[in-house]
Amino acid sequence: MRWLLLAFTLIAFVLCFTRHSPGAWGLWMLLGLIGVFATTLAFAQARIAGNARDDSLSEYDLMRLREGKPPLRDAPPEQ
């Protein structure tokens, strides 16, 4: 979705700078600026989601975290 937003934003700016009437120029500039804002948020959300930890941990893993130990699913196998 973020790549589509980027493509539509670039198309809006191309249309903005190829229009001759001020009304069309203003409309495409407004859509381009909204697209820049939406595209930036979409790429930031994708980066945050890519680095985020899983949503849920078991009660045992939460207890280990409170004790300062890593959760079992992240810990290396103990020998």
C-alpha cells in the first residue's frame, strides 16, 4: 500500500507541474502534499511494525522479564 501511495504522490506532483491553470495546479499540489504526509506515515508504520516485538508473551515469559531474564522464546538453549 505504501508503494501505491508513493506512486500516486509522484503522479500528483507530475500533474501539478504540467498544468497551466491555477485551479488545477492548486488541486494537484494539495493532493501531492497530502500524499507526502500519508506516504511518510505509511513508511514509518512499516518500519515500526518490522522492528516491533510480538504482541503477546506468556505469563511465564512476563515473569522472567520482571526478574531481568530474557523470555524463553528469545533465550538461547540452555545446556
